[in-house]
Amino acid sequence: MAVEVPSLPRTLPAWGLLRRTGAAALEYAPALVLLVALVGLWELMVQVLDTRPYILPAPSAIWDVFAEKGHLFPAHIRTTAVEAIAGIGAAAAGGVILAVLIASIPIVRRVLYPIAVTSQTIPMIVLAPLLVVWLGLGIEPKVTVVGLVCFFPIVVSTVDGLASADREMVALVRSMGASRLEVLRHVLIPSAVPSFFAGLKIAAAYAVIGAIFGEWVGAQSGLGIFIIRSRSAYQTDQIFAAIVVVALLSIALFVAVHLLARVASPWKYANDQGENGS
Amino acid sequence: MSEAAVAIRGLRHTYPGTRPVEVLDGVDLEAAPGAFVSLVGPSGCGKSTLLQVLAGLLAPDAGEALIEGRSTIGEPGLAAYMPQKDLLLPWRKAIGNAVLGAEIAGEPKAEARRHALDLFERFGLAGFEESWPSQLSGGMRQRLALLRTFLVPRHVLLLDEPFGALDAITRREMHQWLQEVWASDARTVLFVTHDVEEALILSDVAYVMTPRPARMAARFEVNYPRPRRPEIVTDPKFVADKARLLAALDGTSPE
Ligand SMILES: Nc1ncnc2c1ncn2[C@@H]1O[C@H](COP(=O)(O)OP(=O)(O)OP(=O)(O)O)[C@@H](O)[C@H]1O
Ligand SMILES: [Mg+2]
């Protein structure tokens, strides 16, 4: 018996999304298979060799952490996520402003660009304890660490994007009598949107790690402090569980930035093939 | 009001570089207010360079370039300029690109939009108002660029091969259409083209340039009654004028 399947109109945005999600699932299937195989091997090794849990817990033991102590996580996740998002937000705002200044005022470029580059050579491991001394044990030093880590890739990419604007487009807009500010608004900034998001993606990958680093020196809550406490108690299974959560949080942030990039540059996805744009 | 809308005197320019390119070698040109003036010349002779000077985007080595009596050197914004490439902003939809010049000139947005929407139909772009430039064909992009130029509120239009990407049929329609619009709004047009017929159909005056380094090789007054129908190309007088223009172009080709 033939069943009438109501066909989804191809122009519906949901259709494209569905199709892409399916394609993505297929694309990542091999990676998933490999991951499952590795985890299985790990479980087997731990069981066969009878490794002591404080040295290397089995995946099943890590799973048990979520099952039995899962309630411990939400508060820590919230703290770390807030620090990471606040930090990357501050870095994005400050980074864009600095990038615009660097790109449009030569003296700023000559003075600030080298300083921005040099700032990246200061090891966080040195800076983090100092920030605690200066800013206390609250959220501020953590946000600062995240901000400092995220700032650089955002500035560099955005400056590149601003500089790569089509000179002939700039000339066209100038021929219409546009001021420097209007050139910035109509041509330079829109040209830099894709590069800005490329920088923001790199920053997103660093942000959670940055927050954890910030917590390392001292904090009341957060995944970083959770890891430290677990280590002191030889709860290696908890450390591994926390690592899983950190990875998931990073991925979530990365995906969020990716989606934001799509929303902010609709013209790059106008033909909705999923493969144009980066 | 004897002042020319466009005046160029003794314009010289060499692009610097390791191999400097001498492009303009003392070019003179004049366009009366409201006139349609064409500029015909071999490829690479410096037509676009000339227009860039008039658009205020390029400072020449020597000479004068005036739009309505004001020097354009270091002063963009005196004329509406359509570059040879369409240069549509990819992040603006068709309608947004159309109103760009009007917006920068400070026209109220809603009014500029309404004005632009009225013209989409006439430019053969109806239904594509909300499309992104990447979704338009080459000819449509060029028509949109022309529309954008028309909506720049200036008395002088500088058009660099505006119909270069159009097929012969659309081109002929655009010729008819351009004559109508031009007749109704009394603007001065400086029109660059390779196409001798196009120059004769549209112009009051046609200038022929020499190959690089360019000078003016000839100036023709074109006095056919208006409006000029597409059939004019078979008129004996037109054919004779076309031959003279081509001879002027050929006479200047390097031996
Ligand atoms: N920015 C530039 N730097 C150096 N040389 C240039 C530059 N722009 C143009 N030229 C050179 O100047 C000459 C004239 O260029 P132009 O674009 O004005 O020619 P054109 O008459 O518009 O040609 P076409 O009909 O092919 O558009 C060419 O030989 C070109 O190589
Ligand atoms: Mg040219």
C-alpha cells in the first residue's frame, strides 16, 4: 500500500538544517566509531590489567561518577561557563574596538600592535596568581584570564579582516562622498565579519581552558577547583569525569559561535548549500 | 549658466612603479550641462583612469578636472560614479545596494527605498529586491549597479561601460530606456564604451581617444533627432558616421 508522505517544501529552512545535520552525522560517524573503539579498548585494558582506580579509572567508573555524583556538576559548570562567556564577551568587545583603532589610526597600530603581541608572551601560569593578588578570589581574575587568552586571536583576525576589505569597494563608497566613519561602517566592518568570527572560534576553543586556569589558583566553585579537590582526594575518576565535562562545554561554546557566525553573515549562506562559507 | 558640467584640461597621469605606465598625455574634454557625452577608445587607453580622476579617487600628475566648476582632485563625491566592475556590497541585499548612494548622501531611508523600489521594475529587476548580489546574474548585477548610480543625487553621471555585461537584446532595451530617463531628468552623462554604435545612438557628443598614452583623437557632434529608435543603425547617415568614427579609432591604432 502506497503511503502518502507529505513532502517537506525544499525552501523551508528546517529542511536544509535537517539535511545538513544528517550529512554531518554521516561525516562524523567514522570519528565516533573510532572513539567508541578506543573507549572499549581502554575499558578492557583496565579490567584485564586490574589497574588501580586512582591511577587510571575505567570508563565505566567515570560513567558511575555521573550516575552517582552527577548532582555535583551543574553548579561548577555554571560557574565556569559564566566565567568563560563573560571573558570571551569582554575580549570580543575590547578586541573589535582595538582592531578598528589599529586598522584606522596608524599611530595606534605602531604603538599598540607590538604591545598586544608582547602581552602574549607572558605565561598565564605567572599571571594567574598575580591576578588573584590584585583582584581577589571572586570571578574577576578568572574573567580576566579568559579575556586575556581570547583577546589576541580576536584582535589579530579582525585587523586582518579590516585590512582585507576590497579597495575598489572602499573607493566606490568614497566616490559617493562617504566619510571615513561611513567607509568603516559600510565596507570595512562588514568585510571583517567573517574574519572576526574565525578569531572568535579560536577564542572559544581557549575560553573554557582559560577559566579553568583562572580557577586553579583559588576559587569557591568551578570545574577547575573541582579537579583540584578531586586530585587532593585521589578521586581520579572525578578528574576524568570533569575532563569530559570541560570538553563538552568547549564544544558547546564553539558550536554557539559557529551558529552566531551564520546568523551574523546571512549573505554567505544565501545559497544554502552548507558548503559555501567556512 | 555657461559653465561646463564636466571640464578636463591638460590632464596627465603616469602610474608609478618599477615599470611606470604613462596613461594620460594631455587630455581635454568638455561636457555641457545636460549633455550626453561618450568616450570611445581602445582597451587599456585610460578611459577608466579618466573617470577615476573625475570621481575624485585618483590625483593626476597634472591638469585640471572640474565637475560643475569644482575641482575633483582630492574631492570625491561631486558626481555619481559607476565603476567598470559592479562592486555590489555582498552583505547588502539588492534593495540595500540600490539605496547605498542615496543613504550616504543623507536622503531619508524610507523615501530612498520607495524611490528605488519604483525603479526595480524598469531595470528588469522586479522580484529580486530581497536577493543577495551573489544570487543575481552578471547582467542583473550590472543593471543593479546602474540603478544604484542613478539614485546617487548628483547632476553628473560617470558611467564606465555600464552595458558591458549585457546581451545585445537587453542592451538595446537599456539604450531606449536610458534615453528616456536621461531626457526626463536633465542630468549630464559621461559614458565610457568600446562600442561605436552605442556611442552614436546615445550621445550628443562622442570623443575618440588614442591608444595609451591617451589624447583626444577626435570629437564628433551627433545630431540625430531624439528619441532615437534602434532601427537608426541602418540609416545611411548613421552608417556613414559609424564609418568615420571607426576610422578615427583605427587611424589612431599603432602601426
Ligand atoms: N592602479 C594601476 N596601477 C598601474 N597601472 C594601472 C593601474 N590602473 C590601470 N593601469 C594601467 O593603465 C592603463 C589604462 O587603464 P584603464 O583602466 O584606464 O584603461 P581603459 O581604457 O579603461 O581600458 P578598458 O577599456 O579595457 O577598460 C592600462 O594599461 C593599465 O594597465
Ligand atoms: Mg576601463
